[in-house]
Amino acid sequence: LQFTEEKLGQAEKTELDAHFENLLARADCTKNWTEKILRQTEVLLQPNPSARVEEFLYEKLDRKVPSRVTNGELLAQYMTEAANDFGPGTPYGKTLIKVGETQRRLGAAEREFIHSASINFLTPLRNFLEGDWRTISKERRILQNRRLDLDACKARLKKAKAAEAKAAAVPDFQETRPRNYVLSASASALWSDEVEKAEHELRLTQTEFDRQAEVTRLLLEGISSTHVNHLRCLHEFVESQTNYYAQCYQFMLDLQKQLGRFSGTFVGNADSTSPAPSSPAVAAATLPAVPTIPVVPTIVGVPNTVAEGVLNPNEVKPPASGTRKARVLYDYEAADSTELALLADEMITVYSLPGMDPDWLIGERGNQKGKVPVTYLELLS
């Protein structure tokens, strides 16, 4: 009745102090944003809605979620199977195997990141919503009931006092009819008892309301410690994400180096009847140079280290003919001292030596010299 009359504007309501109202607003804000951040983080970690529903059902049934293959691991599996069908010794098969291995490592890193983020970030947010917030909500409902009881007692006391005052004003000592006087006096006494009873109930309900308000206030002030805990969890989430992307970047750098060394194999082994390649990187394989031979035990004028596949830049001398200018297409980081680091769009001088891998050339930039991958160059006429 009290709640309905308040909604209709027919009853007064005990207002909480401004500090308490601020605590309530802060708690509601924390709960709403925590729910949104939790849901969106789950979407980030698992974009597939069907998989999220499945994990939710397993969690509610208190059963272990079955291990699921990541997209990267599934792609790695397909690439490996394709390489086996095409022939693992073919250039395409070799490349598929290398790319598939990198995808497998990416998938494993993603699995580790999801596991770490779930434990260090999602679980604390979920524990707050399902634990602390439920306790706060329960105590707030109890406080609301205590306030309704308090306001109902205030309204009852107010009515009793008004009725007592009215009954006290009715008796007329000049009344010639004694019966009416006796009835009026009895009514006044009854309302006095009613007032005393209402005052006693009001004191009890006021005590219960104050006690419950204190309990709820302490819980609401604990939101500050919740923010501190969530801040720590957020730092751990960022650290996990940083490690994950750093791993992915390193894996792709390694793959890029491998493809830079081996991707030209396809061009070197291509059928001579195939049409001439149109891309500059592929056309680099047509560089005019001294004819190369697969095995050169000893070459006059060329150090044995070159014939053996080990290049000492200080001992290499450019041939009398066959040098060309080349523009660098992409940045390249030298793997060791025998290679020359490259920067995109710079110009270098390149040439080939007998016994070298056809996928590599000797590059010179001023006094610097070293091996460079053909696929990173655009040869100029």
C-alpha cells in the first residue's frame, strides 16, 4: 500500500542522504559498465556466437568445456594436408608447410592468450557480478522494504495523532446527553492508545532501517576496492594482449625471412616454356650474370668460401661485366654478417657469382656489401 501510494504521489517518502545516493549511483554505474566490458571482451576472445552459447551452457551445467581448435590451427592443418597432396618437396608444398607451421604457432599463441585473459580478466569481472553485486542487490532490496515499513509507520502515527486530536475536540462538557459524552471520551482514550502503539512501532522500524542502511552503505563503499581489483586485472589483460601480439609479430617476421629466402625457388625451377613473368620481383631472376653451376669445388679468382656457400663480403670482387642497378621493394633485415640489410626504395648495385644460390645476389651500397634476396629487388635496365 505504501509503495503504491508513493507511486501515485499520495504518500510521503523518506529520502536518503546525498552521500548515500552518490554511492548508489556509483554502484549502478559500475555494474552496468562491468557487464558491457565483460560481454564485449567475450566477443573479442570468441567472435563465434554459437561457440559462446556452448561455453555458457557448459559453464551453467558445471561441465568442462571441450577443447576447441583455433582458426589458425585449423588453417595450419589444411595447409599441411594440401602440401602432402601436392608434394612436400615441391616449391608450393614447401611454402605451404612453412606457412602452415607459422599458422599453428599463431593458433597456439591465441589459445594461450584466451586462456590467460579468461583467468586474469573475465573471471574477476564475472565473480563481481555474480557474487558481490548480488549481495549488494539483496541488501538494497531489504533496505527498500525497511524504508517502506518506516514510512508506513510514519503515516500510521500521523493518522492516529490526527484522529486523537479530533476525538479530543469533540467532547462538550455542557452536553446534556451523557451518553454522547461517554462515547466521545472513550474514543479519545482509544486513539491515545493507538498513538502510543504507532510510536513504539515507529521506533522499532527506525532502528531496523538505520541498521540496514549502515550495512548497505558499507557494501557500497566497498565498490572502491572493486575498482582497484579490476584495475589490476586490466593491467594483466593488457600485458597478456601485448605478449600475444609480440609473439604474432615475431612469428610473422620469421616467416617473412623464410619466404624471402625460399620464395624464389619457384621461379628458378619454373618450366622454360612458361610465359615470361611480369612482376619486377619475379623478373629479377632473369639477371644476366656469369653462368652458375651447382657445385664448384675450386673457381679461379673466386674465394672458396663463395663456392662453399659461405660468403665473406671482404673477399668478394664484382665481375667485369654483369652488374646492374636495382631498386629495393621492401625493407629487409640481415640475418647474419654475410647479408646486407635493405631499406625500401633505396638504390643498390647487384651482381651474381658462380656457385651462388639463384635466389640470391651480391648487393653493394657504398663500402657495404652482402647477400640480398632477389624477391626484394626490382632490377633496372
